[in-house]
Amino acid sequence: MKSEQAIQSEIIIYLRKIFCYPRKVVSKAGTPDILACCDGKFIGIEVKKLDGKVSKLQDHNIKLIQQAGGIAFVARSVKDVKDYFEKNKL
């Protein structure tokens, strides 16, 4: 099973390929692991392993980003990100 760090790296490589501008976040608790700007849209991606759990604080921050008009979701693989982008036409 891949580590969260390995999954994050794969997602960041993918985002750069599609001309998004990602930043890995390591400071504030509950902030999504990856913050990015894609085509003028703010995106927060919380990365988890297949068996990883989203904390209440992480879930709360995802909802706050969504309520503010940003895009935020949980990804367990780079495929999850690709699928989300395709489904939501990003």
C-alpha cells in the first residue's frame, strides 16, 4: 500500500502536468494536504491512504472551503483526482 506522501507526490506531478499550481501544506492542522490554483479556482485536496480516516477538523475545513466557493475533496490516489476533475469539468 502506498504511503500518503507517495500519493501526494503523484497528485502534485499530475497537477503540474495540467498546468495547475499546487503547494504541499505542512503547517496548520486540518488544512488540506495540497492547495492548488487551477484555472483560477481554489482547490484543496486532503490525501489519505486507502484505509486512512478523515478527521473531524479535516472534514470541517473541506466543508468551509466548499461553502466559500472553493473546491475541496478527499483523494486516495491520483486516479481519484483525475476522476473528480473529469466529473466536474475542471
